[in-house]
Amino acid sequence: MVNGQVVTELGTKADPEQDHIRVDGKLLQGPERYTYVALNKPKGYVTTVSDEKKRPTVMDLLQNVKGQKVKGRVYPVGRLDWASEGLLLMTNDGALANALMKAFSNVAKTYVVKVAGQPDEAKLDKLRRGVSIAEKGGRRVRTAPAKIRLIREGDNPWLEVTIIEGRNRQVRKMFEEVGHHVEKIRRVQYGPLALDVPPGDWRNLTLLEVAKLKAAASGPKLTLPPATPTPLRTPKSPRSSKPLRSHGPSHLSRAPKSSAPKHPRN
């Protein structure tokens, strides 16, 4: 049966992606289409599909936005905690999600971080080389080398931090180990993807972005050397990575034109 009509003629054509096809009363399902979404998570949302405490979740942000709606059911890749902000990837591609969520995925993730107090160069060098942090259950692990640079001076300065691991609350724990509490944290880069949508908004990834993300997840093991200390100065306009652009159409939607994200103001 095709679209409610019984088909008896051999050779009748039907499109499984457009037509409703039933055989012995069962609806045939075509191959699953993968969806890839870049979301700018604001503070105050938990990164989960549902929350037993009835707090707002990132799924609430995927409802109709500017007349758009995410196609299919997607899930967050990794986590940004309730107080964290920034780039969150969501997809129904389980293989890619699993590859990205491994603790040693080696996919670089960049954050801008505001810390309490002024960590001196010795402390920053210690973080660059790697520190011992506690994981769930009390087991301690040593973090891989990180890149850290000052982007705004102040009593509570802003730093840019790039890591290649995916441990829970890793950046917060790293700074706690050297005596500085993280007051604000925003992820601005995830592998080849740069944050380029307003807080609470989202967009579909382009075909080129998906291809580069898969290549990053399956690429050779990376090691970030400790960043060379830079002179302490306040740049007029902190730099940020430009978003990827694709010249080909996406099977989901074309990414909107948007300016590269700016680092936060103090």
C-alpha cells in the first residue's frame, strides 16, 4: 500500500523518503537521517534530555526558533554544566558522538575563562604542563598539556584555554588545583567549529563542517605543547576563530551568515 492506495501493478515506483509505504500493515522506515546542530548554550540550562528537578534543559532551546525546528531527535555531545556557556554540539549520529566524548578524543576545545584573582606565570605554566585533578570516585588523573594565554588583564582576568581532553568539569578543576576559582566559562571552539550564533540560538551544521568534525574525531593523536607565555597586555579586540564556511549545500540547511564570536567583556 502506497499513500493509502493498494498497489497491484508490478513496477510501480515509490519514494521511501516522500511516500508512506506499508507492507502487511507495517509502515516501512527509510534509513535514518543524521542531524548535526551547533547550539549556543546560555547559563541556567542543564545539558541533558530531561531533568528530574524540572530545571530547564538544552532540549528546551531546540523548539521553534525564528520559525525553525530541529529535524529528528538529537542528543547533546558531552556536557556543559549548569553555569557554563557556549558551543554545544547536538546530533543523533551515535558513532560520531561516542568518538568525540572519549576522554582522550584529542579534539581541541577552546574556552574563555574568567578566574578569581590573578594567577601568576608559574601557576599558568603548571596548568600548561598538566596537573592532577580528581575524577568521580576520588581517582586522580593528570591532565594533558594545555594552551593558555591572557586575553584581558584585571583583578579577575580573562584567559583563553585550549585542551584536548573531555573530562567532566576539567577546566574548573584545573584552576581550583592552583588556587583560583572559575567565575565564568564559555566554550568558543570545538575542533573545527567556532561559536557563531547568539546565546540560546542554534543552527544546522553544513556538510563541510560535518566532514571536518568527523576527520578531527578520527584523526591522528594530537599533543598540545605548552603555550609560550605572551607579554601581559590588554588587546583592543581579542581574536577569535572564524566559523567554517561551506560552498556546497547541506542536506539539512545552509548555515546562516554570522560574525565570529567576540570574547566577553569584564
